[in-house]
Amino acid sequence: MHKRMLENIDQIWFFLMLLPAVAFLYSSVGHGGASGYLALMALFSFPAEVMKPTALLLNLFVAGISFFEFYKRKHFKHSLFYPFVITSIPAAFLGGYMDVNASLYKHLLGIALIFAIVRLFGVFGKGRAVIALPTLWQGLITGACIGFFSGMIGIGGGIILSPLILLMGWGDVKTAAAVSAPFIWVNSAAGIGGLMMSGVSIGSEAFLLVGVALTGGWLGGYMGSGKMGVPVLHQVLAFVLLIASVKLFLV
């Protein structure tokens, strides 16, 4: 990590209090939470070089535990999952390997957060009445595009994939969450691999944040995969993301 993260101890404690809340909200809809972690780090003025590897690492653990909860309740569909990951994994690796200009990175992240805001406000919440799996070529192209963008920005891609699944009628809300979680996991792993190949390392402090985030991540996955929803909390989080997105475009 970076020493600038530790200059204001009060801010760090506040950040650590918010981190599991973000993990809880995202994991409840099958997401790892990278866009939320990136928003928090942007609000707390974390250095850009710290944000991407930290968010991807947190994604690995939170998305993994969220997938476990959705999978054991039998919401996962392998036939919907595999067409996306065939191309998303190498694309995410390539995106993670790329060195993105700091200003461009912030603007691209701001755009990515808009997807999260729209998703959290439930714009795609109901999806189509008729469910039909995507064709192979649709899955391959979709996976490649989302994977590359995700690896480059430092997210797992669930904030793009899950609303797309609902919009295109490829699955319902629970299925979208169950498929998005492992999609996020493999893309995050590939993105980290690309980062490490490019010479970026992950500091030990990032692993301490994992323990904090996992508490909220497990609870969110448990509740979200069941019958309990958190629509009001999602709207609060969407408001926080909106503030962070505006800040990224203005700074």
C-alpha cells in the first residue's frame, strides 16, 4: 500500500467502518464490490496506484463468499456462465496488464460507477418475462468486452454483466447474481495476474482490509441469496457512488 493511506488515523477508522457495509450491500446482489471500494478510496483520496490492486483483491474474497451463498441455494446456471468467461479471462488479464493514464483512469472509473448506480436503483430489477440463454457468440463477445474493461479499470465486471443479463432476458435477478459472482472472481484473478506481470505489487495492508470486508460480504451474500432484500440500503449506496462519480469527473 501507500503511506498516504495512513496519514489521517481518524479517516482510516471511518474508512474501515464503511468498508464492510459496502461489501454487505454488493455481495447481497452477487457482486464483489470493487466499484464501491474504488468509490470509497476515491472519496478518501487514496492514491490511484493503490486503488486498482486493492479493489481487485477485495473482489476475489467477497465475490467468492457471495457465490458460495448463491450456489448452495441453487441459483447458479453453468450454461449461462461459461460463454462469458471463455473470453473474459484473457481479456481481463490484458486489461490488467495495461498502464492507464491517471486522468483517463478516473474518468473511466466514473463511467463504470454509473452502471453501478443504475443497477442499485433497480432500473433493471425485474428483467424480461421470458428467459432465454444467450447464443455462444453473444456470450463470447460480451465476455471479451466486459473482461477487458474490467481488468483495465480494476473491477470484476458484475456491475455491467448482471444488469445486461436482466435487460437481455438471459436470467432472473437471483440467477444474474449467482452468475455475476464467479464471473467477478475469475476476472479479478486475471486482472491481478496482469497487474503483477506489469510489475505492480499488492501491499500487506490490503490483506488486512480483506478481513474487514469479509464480515460484511458473508452477511450480504447470506441475506441476498435468501428472501431478504435491501432496497433502501442499495439506494443509499447508489447516492454515495454518485458523489464519488461526480468527484472523479471534476478532480
